[in-house]
Amino acid sequence: MATIPWLVDVLRGAGVQVVTHGDWLNRMRPGSFNPIGVLWHHTAATSSATNPHPALNICINGRSDLPGPLCQALVDYHGVFHVISAGRCNHAGTARASGPIPAGDGNTMLIGWEIDYNGVNQQMTAAQYNASVAATAAVLKQLGKDASYARGHRETSTTGKIDPSFIDLNVMRSDVAAKMAGGGTAWSAIVDNSTAGRFNASANWGVSTYSAQRYGADYRYADPVAASDAAWYKFNVPATASYRVEAWWPAVSGYNASTPYIIATTTGNQTVYVDQRVNGGQWRNLGTFALPAGDANRVAVSRWSGSAGYVIADAVRLTRV
């Protein structure tokens, strides 16, 4: 039985943020696996910024009526790919012919993304869509296939599946084709305060779950002082170019009115001040800056503020423009 041990490297090479879970290289169902395409699903679970992957455990371990793993990767609310298998998974069942995909055993022929949204009164997020397009393009290139080999479960299902809801699959294939041709979504990456190996702060920074506006499970906070004691976000910037820098923080009336964000640009550090009492629970644009290529600390939240109230370090996003 074939496996795809290259999956994580291919995804990361495409700029997709990846988290692996357990023994993903050997977690798989028995049977044949010779993939020729990629199949999109939705999980039917309701995800959110604070609960970004509610279906992850089920996708890994399965259900009482269907043993796991149930996909090669789950795509969470923030567009992070959670890779759980390099082999055959129970995600496609018996497939009917769709485009270049013939009728047959869908679990043999197709690599599956479970995109974590409910598909009834919730659409996939832009981050989920963009990451899924980038991942699909990269995997199809690896397989030597074109964008027509990207399908939705509702196109191959023999039992009336509706997933993935709320997207035009022909537009999806056009976006995948554009990405494969070198266009499409710009490089983008997110570092949260809990991103392993990408966030660094001293012990003076506490951990809080107080505000539901947080990005991810928690965020960091510290009293303002007359010293930087910065919390740093590390990014692997692919090329020296212009990047939009955005920050996410939970807003609370007692938080800091003048929190300094430091951006390490090609010409030195630049500082942007934000009012963390307002405009929380969303991405806020700090500006566009020239950043050097390489894997290094690029953005920081400093404690050196003249205002009262906690300074907050939650999440930062870079996007090439």
C-alpha cells in the first residue's frame, strides 16, 4: 500500500501552516491507497476563533459506525492544516465518476481535506479556503495532475452528500489552476502566542482566557513598564518584499490604550501603537512594511507603554502584497 510521507513538506513548501498529530505517518486504514486527486469535505461541526477544530478528535479516531482516520488533514478555522494520516482514510467511500476521477473506491483514489465548518449556517472562512486552495495546488503538482483532479465530495458521493457547502467548485478549480500557474492567493502566515517555536516571551507575561475575543485557546498579557521586555513572533519570510502586518487582540475596556507593536523591517525597527481597549476579535492592519527574507523574529509586542492597563500579545499575520 502506497503512502504519502511527503505531504507535510509539500504543504509547508506551499506556505501552508501545518500541525502534525501523533504517528501520522503510520496511522491509516487497511487497503489500497494510490491517490490521483484531492477531495474537499466539510465536517458539519461549528468552528470558531476560540474553538478552531472541534471535529479533530473524530477525524483522528473515527465514529462508532466508521473507524478513523477520516481524512488525511483537517483544516481548522484559521486555515491551519492538521495532518493526521499519510495513508488510506475513511473519507470518500464508493465514488461515482466525476471529471477525470473514475468510479470506484474513493478512499484509494483521493486525498481528503476535512474543512472544519458546519455547512448549514456557517461557511468556510477565507483562511480555510485560501489554505485549502494552496494545499490542493501543491499536492496536485506533486501527483503530476491538473486542477480538474480537485473535486468536492458532493460531486463523487453515491449517497447524496452535500459537502463542501457554500462554495462553487468550478471557481475552486479555477483558483487551484491559477495557484498552480504561479498566481492565486499571496503568501500568508499566522503566528499565535501558542504556536510552537514561533512565539517567545519572558515569564513576566501571563496567560489568560478571560476574553472570548481571543485568537485560539488563550493569549498573553503583561503590565506596562519602562522597559521593552517584548513578546516576539517569529516568521519564515519567503523573500525580501512588502508585507501587510496585521494583529489580533481581545479588546477589554481596561486594557492598554497605546500598546506598541514593533516591526523588524529591512531598514530597522518601526513601531505602531494600537488601542487594545477597542476593535478586538478581528484582524487589524498595522501597515505595509518591507521585510527581509529568512526565518527570524519579525514582529513584537512591547511592554514600554505610557498608558495604564495590560498590554496584550495574541496573534500576528503577515501577507505578501
